Amino acid sequence: MKHVTAIALLMLSACVGTPVRDSIPQLLVGREVVYTPGAVDPNRQTWAADGTTVFFRGGTGLFSGPLKGRWVVEDGKYCAWFGNNTSDARECWWVSTSEGGRNIRFKKADFELIDFGPNEYNGVFVK
């Protein structure tokens, strides 16, 4: 019975993911994540060491294409904004990985009563 419990706990921890706090820059800089693997033209994102990020919105139309922003790590959270300064639509996220670091999950750290965006992003590192 002990073996079954241990295996179940290992499987559960693999599904939930491993929180990442101190190593967020090492995890993201120079990398690319695809948020909807298998989609024809998926959303994806890249991060640079100078604090810039580009979120590429897939598809065609008015809201597709690159969206340039900035990012920092504060209090163990990944924070990003896509406006002209740090107060423009700034959001902070808890970061975790799974599948041996192949998958990444961003879960919104700041709860807002009225929130129009997603509370979570799940992706796969492709670079």
C-alpha cells in the first residue's frame, strides 16, 4: 500500500507542476513558448535578458501579430506589461513547470474582481 501511495503522490506532483521562483530569468531568457501546441498559427512568446518580451498573437485580423512588452521578477513572481510604463496593464503571475521542465504554466497572482483576461496560460517550450 505504501508503494501505491508514493506512486500516486509522484503522479499528482507531475500534474500540478513545480513552482519556479528564484530561477525565472534563467528559465525564460532566450526561450520561446508556444501556448496552443498543434494549432495552425498558435500564440507564442519570447523573452530577452534586457527585460523585453514579445507575445505573438496567432491568427489573422486586427488583434493578431506581435505585442511588445517588458518583464521583471518581483517577490518570486513574473510580472509583465505591454504599455508604455510599469503601470500600464501590469500583471503578475506565479510560474511553474512540469514534464521535466518542458511545459510551463503562468497562473495569475493578483486576483481582480473584474478581470477580462485569462487567469492562466499553459505552454510548451520550443526553444
